[in-house]
Amino acid sequence: MGLAKRIIPCLDVDNGRVVKGVQFVDIRDAGDPVEIARRYDKEGADEITFLDITASSDDRETMVHVVEEVASQVFIPLTVGGGIRKVEDIRTMLNAGADKVAINTAAVFNPEFVKEAAEKFGSQCIVVAIDAKQVSEDPAKWEIFTHGGRKPTGIDAIEWAKKMVDYGAGEILLTSMDRDGTKIGFDLALTRAISEAVNVPVIASGGVGNLDHLSEGVKEGKADAVLAASIFHFGEYTIEQAKRQMALAGIEVRL
Amino acid sequence: MNTVAVIDYGMGNLHSVAKALEAVAENTKVIVSSDPDEVRKADRIVLPGVGAIRDCMSEIRRLGFDELVREVAVNKPLLGVCVGMQALLESSVENGGTECIGILPGKVEYFGDDLRDPKTGDRLKVPHMGWNQVHQAPMETGPHPMWQGIVDDSRFYFVHSYYVEPATPELIAASCDYGISFTAAVTQGNVFATQFHPEKSQHVGLALYANFLKWDGA
């Protein structure tokens, strides 16, 4: 027995409420983030990730309060992403009780920011979030996209992941924009390619529709952790069910 | 009213340590302080830490916490967490070699860039990040009071690339396996220290903090 593979429920938070869109449209309200985080903690979530999908600064304040509230009741690692652009943003979230921050767009526009953040706060709290889309099949190639998958950058996803680790990223949160919200499973080829290219943990994200998808992400995708949102929010499955299913598939989990 | 002081030397997330202590503190006041005089007055002391050891050590020295730790460890329970544990050893290989406080004999080593699972040969990622089983060490004097009510081999949350190698095995309070068997907790006299983060280890972590608030040292 050794290190367990992690299950990370992700809460997309908009103006203090948990929402989940299907490919960034059709946003459904899934409830109060503090209540949901507490439920996931009880069910055995290994970490919780909050993605702040709001744009206005007033709503950022709301997010800080959500993190504060959760951190005083839930004693597992908390990651916050969305709108992390400056050193002060990181400090604010860590002070509120977050353990890690996920940097996405800001890393693309200013890779030095990742370096600066890792030097200041340590690699252990810097997650670089990568949104990738397949741009060619043979040879398989993926490219980094920003703005919720709308804007191509011309950057190769594998090269980018390596560069971000060199710059100090302690973990990679990898989302397949092709799969996000589709419920047909992770992009396993992408996940595996990135996981094998870097020596830091990779969290697979985007496309989970059933519990077998989680096991595939670990076994075939070589992910160190799996992230899912909607299958947990709307009561389709509990975290505990997910872990039992993964254990049956021969994956080491924390039960 | 007892007090527990969390040493604030400006590194990382002390709030989660303070919040976890507050969640289990009965008749104990939790303070977070960067003032050695205030910390000195507390009944129990926690030295947390994240990030790189060189920066941690330079801040610890600048604020005079190296002296304070040497002094209080003689007569008060002291808990080191993660880099706060590593800082208690003599030296670390991190940042090209860093001198540490040195109240515990031994050094801090790196997992290496080619760590492998001894059974499968698979490459293991560094940092060692996530929930791993902590094997409590049989101590000569019987089970350590810090493990009271915590089932052996419980999983705790780790995130680190360096690990402690005490000079004598008697110091080992727990071990963990990740490519190699490494020290997950050490103890000597009034000092107890963990490589994992109890504040992020859900109920088992809170149980360890509750035990610390009851422990009067050796």
C-alpha cells in the first residue's frame, strides 16, 4: 500500500453559488458552496477545488468569504482558481484558508508570474491549470486555449506543461476542452501524454459522466488525481461510491 | 486557560494550522504570533512551515525563533509540521545545503528525480503529494500519547519533496512508504514533529492536534 489516487470534486462558483455549465452554457444552479463542500468532505473527498467563474471584483469578495467559511469547517486541502492574476490575489486566497491556487490565463499571458508565485509561496501551492484542445489527430497534438476554450494560443500543450513545471508549478490541472461537459470520459491520450511528460502530479479533468471514467483516468490516463463536478453535484453519485468503484478496479484510494 | 502559539515567520498558510487547532481547542486559546516574547509565554508551541527551507530558516533566524525553539523545547511541548519539522534537524540538502536549528540529530534528504516504485519499477512523482499511510513506530516506552485514538496506518495528507533522516532510529515516531521507507514523524523529549499536514488530514489530523493540546511532553 502507498500513496492513494485522489478524487477531487470541483465547485464552479458564480456570485457565491455553485453552478455547472455544459461546455460553458446552460448553467444550472447546484447550491450553496459551503454546504456542498461540507457534504463532500463527509463523503471522503480528498481535496476540494473551487473555480471562481465570476468576473466582477464584488463577486471576488464573495469568493474570499466562501473560502474562509469552508476552511474553518473542512480540514482537507482546498484549491482556488479563476481570476488569479497577481501575487496579491494568491496572498488573499491563502490568507482566506486556501492551500493552493490554480493559475490559468495569467500563466499564458505572463509565464514569469508562475515563477514569481512559486518563488514567493512555494511550488506546493502553485497549480497551473491547462485548458487543452486537440488540433491534430496524426500525430496527436493539443493546443492551449484561453477564455473558456474560445481563444487558441498556438502553444503546444505538452511543451507548455513541461515549461510550467520548470517555472515552478507543483501540480498540473489538465482540462480537455473537447470533453468538458460531454460526460463521455476524459481525453485519456492527452492525460497520459502530459502525465508522462512531467514529474509533478497531474489532475485529469473534463468529461466525467460515470464512475468507470474515473478509473480509466488513473489506469489509462496515468493521472495522479481525478476531478469531476456535475456527477457529484446533482446527486448521481457520491464520492464514497466513486472511491469504492475505483478500489474495485484495483486503484488505491483513501476509504 | 491554556494557550497554544503558532509561530508566524511569514511563510505559507498558518491560518489552516490555527483553524484546525481552534476546531479542537477546549479551554485553550490559539494565538498566531511573530513576537518571540509572546510565543515564549504560551503553554504549547507549534512551528509550521511550507515552501523552501532556506527562506524559512532565514526568517526563523531573523525573528529569533531559532533561539526560542532551543529554549522552549527543554520545558514545553513543541510540535513541528512539514518544513517546521525539517527545520528542527541539523541540516538540509535543499537549496544547495542549508543549516537548520539542530535540536534533533540528523539531516534532511531529497527524494531524487528518479524515484521508483520498488515493486513495479514505475516512476513516482516528486513532490510526494496526497494521502499516504502512516505506520506508527513502536516506541520503547509504549505507544506515543500523540497517537492516542488514531488507528495505525491511517492516511494523512503529505506534500513534500524532502524527507527527514534522523541520526538514530529511536527518534522515529512513524514511517511512510514512497519508493523508500521514510520518516513521517519524529519525537524526542518534548518535541513531536510530522512531515504530513495534520491540519489537512481531516479527522485523523484533528485527533493529532487534540492529542497535542493534552500532551504535557516527556
